[in-house]
Amino acid sequence: MWLLPLLVLLLLGGAGTALYIGGLGSPGDHLKHFPVAVVNEDAGTQMPGGGQENLGENITDQMQQGFNGNDKIDLRVLSWDQAKEQMGKGQIHGTVVIPESFSADAAALVSGTLSDTEVSRPEITVYTNPLAGPLASSLATSALDPAVEQVNRGLGEQLTTSAREAQGQAQGELEQELARLGADLPAELQQQVAPKVTGTSADLLAEPIAVQSAVYNAPPEGAALGMGAFFYSVLLMVVGLSGTVAIHFLVDARLGVAPVELGPRFSLGRPLQPARWQTYLLKWGLVVLGALPTAGLMMWVASAVGMPIPHGGWFFLTTWLSIVTVSAVTMALITLFGSAGMVLSLLYVVFMGLPAASGVVPLEALPGFFTFIARGEPLYQMTMANRAVLYFNADADAGVQSGIIGMLIIMLIAVALAMIFAAVYDKAFGYRAVQTAPSS
């Protein structure tokens, strides 16, 4: 009587901490095939003291070689249109864009260091995608920044070498011109008029790239910095799970299976002893029907408090389906394991589902256990579908299609298992009936 409640608390506390904190605690240590991209639009140019160069291609090759040594980063070499399409679907978390004038700007920088011409540094832009997850954007920046710094130093060495070669070439041309004119300038004066790389210019050439940071599709107002879809999905999970448990107790009381306490009084109906599969369908059917007005009310309240809701029809469908899916799983576990199914629902739907949902930490930054179970977690499929509707124009490839199909599969498996085991239980143990505990 006293040991079992303590064991339940210990189980929930220990397992919940291990799963939730263990899953989300160190995302940077679990990166695997984390998707980022590089876009090279550089047209190339003639470098001072050298031949035709496309520095953007060189940078792209260096980044590929740097990331190919491990499986942490999935670097995709894309066109700008492809990158925009994939960022618009939440499929990549960051993109490095090298502009068309990059080589020309770098060449102008080399030439400018040998003269008094005012020049600008070549630029690249690092785009983040916060709608795919704020933490994912941070992880993308952490992954791309060292690579950009490395190519910056490598390009600095290349441009410094080009500047030295151009300086030597200009010095030789000056000497030839003086010899042709028969002029005999003192060596000190020759040094003053000859183009050369100064200390300031050398520092500029050492790190020539100006790195700009930009946000691709900033989260709209009311989107909780891109976390709104996840928060809403968690709310749907809580409504589906707690509503299912409440309906379970209320229906059992009406069926005369177990009393329910309503304030200061107990309520227990006349024992009806329906088949377990009928009880399951009755309870889940109440949630299926009740979730329709509930979904509409939740959407209306969310909109009233400032949450942007585009594609209302699709969002109503994913909202309703989310509640129904969580209910199907929770009720199935209760049907299979009795009251212990409520504890198992907390472990499976909540404690395992929250880390695997990829709402806080992207799937590519989770321990392997969570990437393995994610597709079987209702909250993951709910988050993918709701996020795609809210932020990615309800695009099928952004998660609407996979999320809806995933929820339907989970739902069908839960219903099938509940019906099969309910029939087996009824055949093996008889219909549910109130049994009085033996007196000691």
C-alpha cells in the first residue's frame, strides 16, 4: 500500500530526468548529418599577378573537404533557388552564400592594397533558419562559423601571396621603366614610389572576408521566436492525454466498473459489464467527437491571444488529429495494462516524446535512441505537421504529409492492439466486473 506509490514516483522522476535531460542536455555532442548548405554564385575573375580564379569554388571545395571527414554535418552544395526552397520547408538549418562578385572584390582588394584606392572586403552571408527551430539556428551557426573562419584564413594566405607577387611584378616594371628612361633614382626614393603592401594592408589581407549574418524568413509576431508550433503541439498532447484519462474514469463510473469521486461524493453507475473492445471504442469515440469543438475552440483562443494561424482548414485538421492520436495511444495503453497504462502513457507520450519531438533540439542533434524512436512518437508527428502548416505554407514536403500519415499509422496501430488484446482479455478472463478486495 505504501511502497507502490513511492515506486511510481521514483520511476517517473528517474526515467523522466534521464530521458528529458539526457536527451536535450548536450545537443552539440550528438550532431549527426546536421543539414546545412553552401551556395556559390561567384562568377570568378582575373587575379593580380595570376590567372583566372573562382575563389567561391575554392571555398566550397575547402568546406566540403572539412566536413567530409566526419558524419556530423551534411553539407549540401546548392543553387540559391534550391537553398531557398529547402529553407522554406525547414529542411536545412543554415546556408553560406558566396555572391557573384566575390572573386572580383577579392582581386580589387589585392590591387587596392598596392595603391591608395579605397576598396571593400569581399563578403559572404550566413543565413539562419529560425522557423526550423531557434536552437537549430544556433547549432548551424556554431557549425558554420569555424568553417568560415578557416576559409577566411586560407583565402588570406592566398591573397597575401598574390599581393606579394603583384608587388614584386610592379617593382620590376618600375625598374624597367626607369632603365628605359635612363633615370637614376636613389634607392630610398624608389622604395617610396614603388607600390607595396603596408602593415595595415597586410592585416586586411590576412582576414579578407567580411562575414554577414542574416535571418531567412524571420518568425512572425506571436510565433514565440519559432517555437510556437512546438508549444501548441505540447498543449495538444496535454489536452489529449489528460482528457482521455478523465473520460476513462467518468465512463468507468457510468458503466459501474469503478467509482469516481465528484467533490464530497462518489458516483457509481449500475454494472453493465460491456466487452472491453466496446469500452475502448466508446471512450475513444467520445474523444474523437469531443476533439472537434475542442480543436475549434483552441484555434480561436490561440488566434485571439496573437498566434498567427494561416491555412485554417489544414490547421484544424492537424489540431483535431493530434488530440485524437494521443487519445488513441493513451487509451490503448490503459486497455492493455489497466491503471498502469496511465504511468506508461506519461513515459511514452510525454517523457520520451518531448525530446524526440525536435521542437527544442533538432532530430539531427539528439542521441541515437531518440532519432530511432522519433517516428513512432505522436508528439514528433504532431510537431512536424503543425509547424509545416504554421510556418511553411502547409507544404506537403515540409512535414504536413509525413506528419498526418505518421499520426494515422500510430493511431491505427494503437486501435488495432487495443481491440485485439481487449478481445483476448475478455475471452481469457471474462468481462470486467466489480470485485471486492478480500479482507485481511
